[in-house]
Amino acid sequence: MRIFIAGATGAIGRQLVPLLLAAGHQVTGTSRTEAGVDRLRGGGAAAVQLDALDPDGLRQAVAEAEPDAVVHQLTDLSGSDGAANGRIRQQGTRNLVDAAKLAGVRRIVTQSICWAYVPGEGPADESVPLDTEAAAPRDRMVAAVRALEETSAELEQAVLLRYGILYGPGTWYAPGGAVAAALAGDTEARFLGSIEADDSVSSFLHVADAARAAVAALDWPGGPVNIVDDEPARARTWLPVLAAAFGAPAPQPSTGGPEWARGASNALARSRGWRPERPTWRTGFGNQDGLV
């Protein structure tokens, strides 16, 4: 199969490209930088340097690649700028889907998130609606996710992977990343998250498991699928484990937290044969390998 990966040098893309090549697929990946393009080509993939906010460049790249499927791994998280990431989710996705339509592509696998569900009891499954009535500032994030998913679904076969909080190489939750810096007391560390050891519930996912799900999703029916590990947990439970893995002091536990922070269920993905190789953050935080 010919695969076009938009955002092929991000945290997931770096894990995904070798998996696809090893499975015998022909891969064309995009990167915003020359160094990223060189890395892709050095690994055996075709590569194009472009910005997803450039619709003409994206249309040309997809047309020339003639893909059977598009994989959307576009983000803009390096500057911890929610507005920039929102633009990628909205305008970048719009440009990518328009390019795919013009090239006759019917299938897309899109990176989404699992913490945009409405508040409720227990981990959310895919039948739970998105939190479109959320108050500011959460409302902007949910609106961008909704646009991302609805635009992707304009293609006939759109698999929407609602990933958990990513940890592992290239993420904020990696050793030496922004969260480690914040736990160590660096007041300049910036990331779109919280280090409050409260009752809010999160679901995590190692980037290698995220990449494996993207490969599997090439054969899945369309629709949203939560891709998370097996153990949603309260911050007061998982933060001390993460801090210990980083050799940092654990935050003081507290109570409360946003009602929407409920975690997610991976039952649907499991029913399709996907299993996380790192089934829990308890062991995963201390074993953040998998860099390729």
C-alpha cells in the first residue's frame, strides 16, 4: 500500500515510519524541516518538506505521492501554544483532506485525543459525545478537535484515533521533557497540561503503542477509536510514579479536579485485536524506550 504521512517526524511519526516500511508499504512522509526530510530519506521513505498550512504545496505533494491512504499525524506542540495546535487541527486538516479528495484518496487515519469527552462517571467509550458545551478555555480545544474529526470524516473511510496522553521519546512526559522540568521546579517549563496531584483521571499511551495502532487502523472500519493503555488513573496516583521515574520530588496530593478528566476505555480497540505492549503507565514511565 502507498501511504502518505502528514507529520512524519513527530513523536508518533518517528515510530510509525519504520513500522510501515517493515510491513512492506511504500511511505511518503512530510516534515517542516530539511533535517526531518533527510531523516526520513535516510530511513528509506520518500519525503517532502512542506508546511501543512500551505494548501498548494500539500495538494501537489499528495497528488505526486498517489497514496492509497493518508495518515494524519500533524501537530504543533513544540512551543506549547494551544492556538497554534488548534490551527493545525482545523486548517491543516482542512488542507490535507482537500488534497486527499483531489487525489482520489478514500481512507484516512487521523490523530485525535481522548480527553475531549463530556464530563461523566467512569472512563469514556466512543459512544460518549464530545464536550461541545465546555466553558472557556476548554471550549476552543474541543471545537478544534471536533473540526479535525468532522473534516477527516468527509473521506469515505476515516478512522479517528483518540490517543491518550502520550509518553515516551519526543513527548512532554519523556525523561528530560517539559513535565520532568516542571516537576524539578523549573518555572519556565511550558506544556499544555497540569502537574496537580488531584483526583482528575487520565489515560496514558506510549508513543510506540500509538504507532502500532496507526498501522492496524489502516484495516479498520471508520469512526472514532480510543487508543489508551489499560489503566486510567487519578493524578494523585500516577504523578508520584512519574516523579520517581524522573528522580524528582512528588507534588503534594490534593483533591478535586475538572469533571471532564475521566479517562477512556480501550475496549473497542481491543475488540479489533490491538493491545498495548505497555499496558500500564506504572511500568511504562520507568521504561520509556522505543526511540527510532
